[in-house]
Amino acid sequence: MKTKIITLTLLTSLFAGQLFAQDRTTVNATSSEISDNLDLRAVASIFGDALNLDDFERRLNDPKVQISNLDLNQDNQVDYLRVIESVEGNTHLIIVQSVLGRDTFQDVATIEVERDRNNNVQLQVVGDVYMYGDNYIYEPVYVNTPVIYNHFWVTNYRPYCSSWYWGYYPTYYYAWTPFPVFGYRNHIGLCINFNYSYNYVNYRRCHVAYTNYYGRRANGYERQYPNRSFSHRNSGYANRHELDRTRNIRTTGTRNEIAHNSNSTRDNSLVRNNTSTRTQNTRRDDTPRNNSSTRSEVVRRDNTTRNIGSNRTENIRRDNNPRGNSSTRAENNGGNSSPRNESSRTQGNSNKSRRG
């Protein structure tokens, strides 16, 4: 009786442990990181190529490029990203907002452009604290001064505000189904202009301008899910950058990593091409350039004779006169350069030798 009780206890513990392990695996498999669905380097990349803020918003939502993969309202369609602007002195805050419903938005990131007294322009792309954690910032370095800068510091400048909203979108736009996260990581690397540099920093330059704006920021998703902030999603990590340094997942690499991967792929294709080329060249080198078979080859293939004395003589004559193959054959064949007659005579001589 005691043995049965012990056996039942062990089986119950094992069964409970398996259930717990299965439940834990399910939780990990279904969990996802919201900030994985919008790469701020891609945002900085298209900002440097945009002509103005209207063009920037168009590039953000271009269905052919698919910069964003955000679906915060979980309707299985990538959210439209609208752009608005706040101006504080010489600082322009360009806010990227996810459109979640009628009059419901969520700040995703800000692009902060500031000009100092010496007319030097500094730009930072900052992830929203709810989405990316504190001080998740990239400073892009563009090859040439972006054209979009020319519109910011002019007289009678009017801050930009998107005219699009829930259910009313531009004609070029249509919603698309979000990628799986791993698919987005592979896709977004092709959308980033790596002629530019993207330096990660952890300090914000435009503190005053952003502090004045903070009370007006859109936070519809944040109010609906207050426990889904980055600090709650990833306890122990200050921001997305710290999280990326510890996660064992394939993320879009730095500029050098992607360039290295791209070069490796190209090198592999070149190696394959070189291999086939070398094989072809080897075959060409092994094959005589003169397509006409030598007397030795004809004799061996026909199996008519094993006597190669005349062939050696012919080869010696050919080596002495490499460009005069036709005349050499004519001399050896009594003035007849026909390969067929040459083969027939060789065969005849061979038969005579065997009869004798």
C-alpha cells in the first residue's frame, strides 16, 4: 500500500511538472516586444532623404517599402503613422504618432532638430519612453545636408500637422498585414540607407522643448494598457538598447555587420562563379585547340594499331611547325590533308603490318 502511494505521488509530481513546463513555454512563445516593430534607424534614414515633412509622412506609410510593422490596436493591419510638429524657438519636434482609432493616437518617436547660434544643426531620433524605454536615441550622420532642413528656419514658418486621420487616408496608402517579428528584422535591413551612420547615444539634447511638449503627448495606447510600458515589459532594462545587448535573437545588425553580411554573400556568389569559370577553363585547357584529331588519337580510338612510331614523328614535326599543321599533314599524307583518308591509310598500313 505504501509503495502504491509513493508511486502515485511521483506520477502526480511528474505530471504537474510537465503541465507547468508546457504553460511556461507557451507564455514565452507568445510574448513579443512592441519596439521590435519600428526600427528608428529606418525612420532616421527616410527623414534624411525626404524633401519636406509631407514627403516624410508619405515615406513612413509607403506600402511598397513598409517601414513600420506596428499594430498597436491589434486589428491585424499595420497602423497608419501620422506626423505633427511642435516648434520651440530654434528647436523643431517632429512627432510620429500611431493612429489607433477616431481621435486616438499614440506617440511612437520624436525627431528633434535644433540649430545653434553658429547655424549648426543637430538631429536626434528619440524613441517614446513608453515604447522604447528611457533615452533610446540615435543621432544620424548624413552624407550631405538634408534638403528638409531648408524648410525649418524661414520667416512665417507654420508647423506641420498631418491632415490624415482614422478612416481618411491618402490615395497611395493601403493597409497591409504585419510581418512576423523575425520577418520584419530581415526586411527592414533592406530599407535603411547605410551610406549614413547611426550613432547611438543616451542623452537628450532638447530637454526644454520636449519637457514643454510632454504634457500634450498622445498616449491613447498607454492609457489603455498602462502595464505594457517598456519598464513593465522588460524589468531590469533601462531601454531597448540594453535589451538588445542581452537577447539571443537575430536582430538587424550595425552598419558594419550588415555590410559584412552583404559582402560575404557577394563573395560566396563570386566564389561559385569563379569555380565554374575555372572548371570551364580547365576543360578548355585540357581540350586541344585544334579540333582535328591527331593521327595518334584516331588510331587509338579505332583500335586499329598499337604502333605509334609514325605518330611520334608527326608530333615532333608539328611541334617544330606549330602553325603549319595543314602543310605537315599534307606532307605526311602525300599531299592529301583529309583526316578521313589519313585514317584509312593508317588503318591499311596497320592491316598490312598484321598480315605480314
